[in-house]
Amino acid sequence: MRLLSALVFVVCSALSTQALSAEGVGNPIVVLETSKGDITIELLPDKAPITVENFLGYVKSGFYNGTIFHRVIRRFAVQGGGFTPDLSEKPNGESIINESKSSGLRNDRWTVAMARTDDPNSARSQFFINMRMNLDLDSRMGRDGYAVFGKVIDGQNVVRDIAISETHSTGGMKDVPVEPILIISTTLK
């Protein structure tokens, strides 16, 4: 009887492990090579298809190469994907529809979301990585949130290093790292 119980336990454990590992199978993986190290992001097209397609368009075109993390707020978020080291904004594409309500995704720690203005449907190229659970950035009754479309699956230590960078105000912007933190290249795996 003990042998049968042990066998059932092993089979159930193997099946549940297989189901968990199959959850992310086929999701696009993007590696951001930065001046601080690599950050690997798993994209979630089944939850945020428009946002993922938008992000992948910028990745494939090389748009992010040579941009910086221009906004770093310790214990909140690091933002990049729109400015060059001299704080010139790169011209980018059309804005996209905000999927914060339809995706069901939350701004949890290590998730990646689109930056936007007060207009919920104004996201273009800029994105941010949440350094904590930023539930105030989620959609709520009568209010759009910030659309999450991926999660950091490797390189959290790199994101932490970026988040603790010394910052200052310059060029009319706050929370800019004193030493520019470059996105050298982006690769779709």
C-alpha cells in the first residue's frame, strides 16, 4: 500500500510540474542587453496581444538599441525605451489601445508594463519594470491602469542595480540616472 501511495505521489508531482512548465511554453522571450547586464523578459501574448505585438515591433526594428533607462525610482519602477543618452526623445510609432482591463494582469513585482500619459490609450514605445507590487497602477472600476505585458524571468539582479542608481534632475526631467544606463541591444529568442 505504501508503494502504491508513493507511486501515485510521484506521478501526480510529475504531472503538476509538467503543467507548470508548459504554461509559458511558446511565449516570446526578449533579452535586453544593458550597460549593467542582461535582462530576460517573457512576453504574455495570450493576455496582452496588442501590447506584445507593439513591443515586439520595436524590438525587431532595433528601436530600443541605444536608448536609456531615463526614469529610475527606487522601490517603485525603472522606465526606459524612449530617450537617447542626451535625453532626446526618439520618434516612435502610433499609440496603442490600453489592455490593462482586458488582460487581467497586475502590476506585480518584476512585471513589465507600458508607460503612458494621462490618456490611457497613449502608450507607444516606453515601458517600465515594477520593482514592487504597484497595485495602484492596476485598472479599477472606472479607471484604466498601466498595461502589463510581460515579466522579468532572469536578470532581476540587473534591474535591482539599475533601481539603486544615483539619480538627479536634468533637462526638465526628474529621476534620471547620473550615469546613463544604456539598452545596448534587444534580441528576440
